Amino acid sequence: MNKLAEMHCFVVTVDTGSISEAARRLGTAKSVVSQRIRQLEKRLGIILFDRGRQVSPTEAGKVFYQHCVRILADVEHAEEAILTFTSELSGNLRLSAPMAFSSRYLTQILSSFALRYPSLRLDIEYDDRYVNLQEENFDAAIRIGELPDSSLVARSIAGNRHLICASPGYIATYGAPQTPEELAEHHALLYVHREPHGMWALPVGNLTESFRVRSRMRTNNGFQLLEGAKAGMGLAILPTFLAVDAIVAGELQIVLTSHEPRGGNISLVYRQSQRTSPKLEALSNFLIEQIGSPPIWEQQLTAYLETVS
């Protein structure tokens, strides 16, 4: 048995936690996967899996898994390097992306990217949590906001401007806050990934200060935040890519314009080992090309604000 094939079989089994699921993904029989794992353990002279209701790697298996992932990635990168001499990209590209931005823009862009490179197989998972690229075997992730310091490489795709918004109906009933201190008297809608403790972090001069708001709703869904604000439930901090259509339609108004929350960037992040990946280079260039500079939603917002100023 080819060592690389054994490693691939082993890695897929660890990733899925199931010999049956590994066989399905590999397009082979469960007995074949079991046989390959036994042969690998025999050749190495060590047990790689604890076999129970769910197949899980032993401590030795975890160490071997990390090495296998790196080796298989190096092999794929070597093949990709050759592809730089052609116009074609192929192989797999596993990507994690946030839900709201993807639903609004990224799904269409990635479909166009797939059409441009028909030999490239995309595996995309949409989730607002920060996945572990190494442990969960992702090639890259789209991340939104200010990034923590890490060993990952980050390429900025676009800015991520945030606005504080409320519906005309809410403002007619409760008024618009004129200072951040007045937020304590207002209802607010909270995005749990950004505001888990019910505080809004806003710039005041050169500093960032925290302000308590009266939580009317908490959610991990950007579209729920948007719809709640449009319905008049309270103030909400929204990224412009999500809020622009409602602002242009008159369903939302911008308040506290002198205290726009910092939103960081929309970035493509990946491991240091994939710095030279032609697939990731092609993806990041395509995203920048399609989103524009400034981003298409900022162009739309600027054009609208010029008409009402």
C-alpha cells in the first residue's frame, strides 16, 4: 500500500470520527478502510485508534495525524506549484466563511470563482465561529473584524465599516441618542459574538470606551439583528454590507455618526505553510476584484448619502 494513500485514509478517518463515513468520503468500502488502518498500525507497530462507539485517535495517533496533515499539504502544495505554469487550478479547497456576509455576497462570488476554475473542488462551511484551521483541516477562512494576534497569515480583502442604526419608527418614539452616554436609556440589539457582556465599545476621541445598553434582544445571526432593527425593536450596530439596502430604502437611519464602532477588515486567513498556495492567491485576488475598492456596498452608501445631504 502506498504510504501517502495510507496517510490520506488515516486523516479522513480522524476527521470524520467514523470508518463508515471515511469510506463514504473516499468512495470505497468500509472493509477497505479498516484493512488499510490495520496495515498502517502493523507497519508502524503502534495502535492509532481507540475503537469504541466513535473512532478516536490515541495520543500517538494525534501526533501522527498532525504530521500526516502537514505531509499531505506539502504534497498538494508541490503539485500546485507546478500549476503556476498553466492557467488551470485543480484539487480541493476547503474554506470556512461567516454566515451573514456569505449569504449577502460571498455565495455568488464563490460560485463565479468555481466557474472560472472548473477543475477546482470547493468545500465550503458557513459558520460565524472561528474554526481552527489546523485541527479542522481547513485551507483558509474568511474572517470579519479585528483579528487577534496569531501565527496565521491574513490578507485584507476589504474594510468592514460599522454603523449604529435604528428605524424611523424607533427614533420617532424614543428619539436618537446624541452622545454615547445616552445609550443607557435606549433599547439595543446585541450580536453575541461581538457583545457577549451587553456593552458597546465605541471610539471617543482617541480612546475606545465601553457603554452599557438595555438589551432588547441577543442573537448570533446578523440577519436577525438587521430585521429586529428594521422592526423598531432598538438600536443595532450593523456592518454596512448588511445595512446598506435598508438605509437606502429608508428603513434604517444612522445615529451617533461621530462614534462609529471599529469594524476591522474582511480578511482571508491561512496558515504560514500555505503562503505560496496558487489556489489561495487566486481566491484572494478574485475576492478583491469582485468586491471592489471601495467595496460595492460602500459605493452604494456613499451615492445615497450624497443625494440626501
